[in-house]
Amino acid sequence: MEQLIIRAGNDYPVLIGEKALGKIRQFILDLSPEVTSTLLLIDETVYQYHKDMIHESIPFDDIHVLPAGEKAKTFAVYEQVMGKALESGLDRHSLIIACGGGATGDLAGFTAATYMRGIRYIQVPTTILAHDSAVGGKTAINHPLGKNMTGSFHQPSAVVYDSSFLRTLPEREIRSGFAEVIKHALIADHDFLQELMKHVTDFKTLDQDFLQYALKKGIQIKGEVVAKDEREQNIRAFLNFGHTYGHAVEAWSGYGGKLHGECVMIGMVYAILLSQRQTELKFDLDGFLVWVHSLGYETKAAAPFEELLKLMKNDKKNLKHHIRFVLLEEVGKPVLKKIDQEELLQVHRLLQQRGE
Ligand code: NAD
Ligand code: ZN
């Protein structure tokens, strides 16, 4: 088991490993002696699969089971959870524990950020994608007019990442989440990318030790970027590599149609193609495509360019309607660049020819 410290807001620990959950009791005691009560918010599927382990390891005074996945990130669920927190008598020294994937973490984090103007929370991520979402303090729920449009920055007090949850995660969710691990390698660490390409050849037989190592590296990279720019004024935007085009594909497919990480992979290949034209990037794209296709990723989108363009213009990273892209000058060296529409169309066409 390993412990990292994320230096953003109040520095907080991330504990990663098999049986990490066994340590949560001590974490809560260490947080401060004055935690008055705890409310566990848990994804219903996770609760079904891991009920015994949860009751054995997590000390909670009250529990609220959330609809699985994205269905938790609504105003209706938020209101129910606020009601539950009030009925349970949570006060400003209480603690929320979020146990589930990124959706649970986002809803629970937003609840913690806003209940009595902010109480503490601990993230207990249960998906691969949540190695990314549990760290960094972004919390949000969706509005019918836009995903993540109501949210806040609120750092967790700790992250307890027990890899034994991942055994019940469907392969498609593993693939989706792993796209963000690959993203962390692309933006920060050439050697890490090489290691991934060597060791990750099939998600069904992924070596557990290597998986834990890769998740730890991903969290470390995210933590370092966030520590430098907690509120996304500048370099935190690099974490959006692959997300401008990727988010547009995700929105076009209807959220829930294609999974987030599946779209991010398409967006990353797009951003690499764009980088090859806009920067000095030298990158073996053929080798990369062979690898990701063998892992089951798709790398092109059926969406019409005009639709994607409209969606990309809504991206939160844009300032005054310019489309800004995170590109790579090298693996590990991202830059932000404004790109004009004609170039975006050309690269969309290139992707259609190159992708699978
Ligand atoms: P998710 O939370 O929607 O979970 C995916 C599915 O897996 C759900 O059906 C869930 O019930 C199930 N599940 C979760 N853990 C499981 C387990 N251990 N075993 C079996 N099934 C399990 O998906 P996700 O991919 O973890 O997160 C996606 C969400 O994260 C999106 O809402 C996205 O906006 C958000 N996100 C937030 C940030 C951030 O910085 N806050 C970053 C990236 C993504
Ligand atoms: Zn993402």
C-alpha cells in the first residue's frame, strides 16, 4: 500500500492499494478528533457488490444509496441528499464519505461543498476513471442544458483508493477509465507511456501490481498539475488534453451513449494529429494506433464536423469564442493553442481516414 500527498488546498493524503479501505477508520480519527458524524453516500451498484466489505471497513453513522453512475448527478438527487444530511443532523464538523465512481464523487463532493457552506469529505473511488476525478477538487452536478454546469472547487480531506473494488468493474468501464491514465502519460511522462505500451496488452489479463503502479503514477501526475494551478487559471487546462474534441463527441453521442474515456481516446488521437501539424511533435502515431486498437478503443467518430464544431465552441476552456486546444510539442510537453475552424475541419477529415 502506498501513500501520496496532494498539495492543493489543505494538503491531503491519497492511500492506494489492495485493502486500503481497512485504513479509513484511522484516517477519520486522524482528521481531527472533532468529527461529529459521518454520512456515507454510495453508488447502488457498488453497494450491491461490496456490501460486506463496506460495512466491515467504513465507519458511518448514516448511509444514503445513490442511483448508479451518472443518474446521481441531478438536482433531484442533490435535493434528496441535502434532505438526508439535514435529517441526519450533520453539522459543520460532520464528514461525508463518497464511495463510487466519478459520478458519485462529483455529487457527494458538491453536496459537501455546499452543505452549510462547506463540510469535509473523503473520496473512496471505485472505478479506474475515478483515479482522475477523485483528485483535484472539482465537483459538479449536471443541468438539463449542460453537463457539470453547477459545481464548485472543493478539495477532499483524503482519498482512499482500494483496488479490490476494481475486480467487479466491467471491462468497458476499465477501458474507458484507462484512457485517462494514458492521457496522464501523454501530457507528462514519455517513459511512463512506454511502460504502459509494454505492459498493458489486454484489459482482461491486466497485471494487478502494474495496474496499481499505473494508477499511482496517474494520480501523482494529476496531483502535481493541480497543486500548481488549483483553480484552472492556466496549466491545469493541460489535463483537458483530448477533451475538447472528446467532449464534443461525448455530447453528440448523448451522454451515456459512448463512455467518457472512450471519447477522450478519440479526442487524444485528434489532438495528436493536430499537434503533428501545429508543433514539432515527433510521435509514432501508427504504433500508438495499433496499440490502442488492440485494446479495443475506437479512434474515430461518426459525428458530422458541423455538429462537433458547435459543441466545441461551448467548451469551458474557450475565451471569447476562440477554440483553444491542448497540443503536444513532445510527449510530456503540452501547450495551449488557438486553432482556426478550417484547420479543425482538415484534422477531422484526417482522423476519419486514419482512425478505426
Ligand atoms: P460512474 O461513476 O458513472 O460509474 C460508471 C458505472 O460503473 C456506474 O454504472 C457505476 O454504478 C458502476 N460502478 C462503479 N464502481 C463499480 C465497481 N467497483 N464495480 C462495478 N460497477 C461499478 O463513472 P466514472 O467513469 O467513474 O465517472 C464518470 C463521471 O466522472 C462523469 O460524471 C464525469 O463528469 C466525472 N468526472 C469528474 C472529474 C472531476 O475532476 N471531478 C474528472 C473526470 C470525470
Ligand atoms: Zn476526463
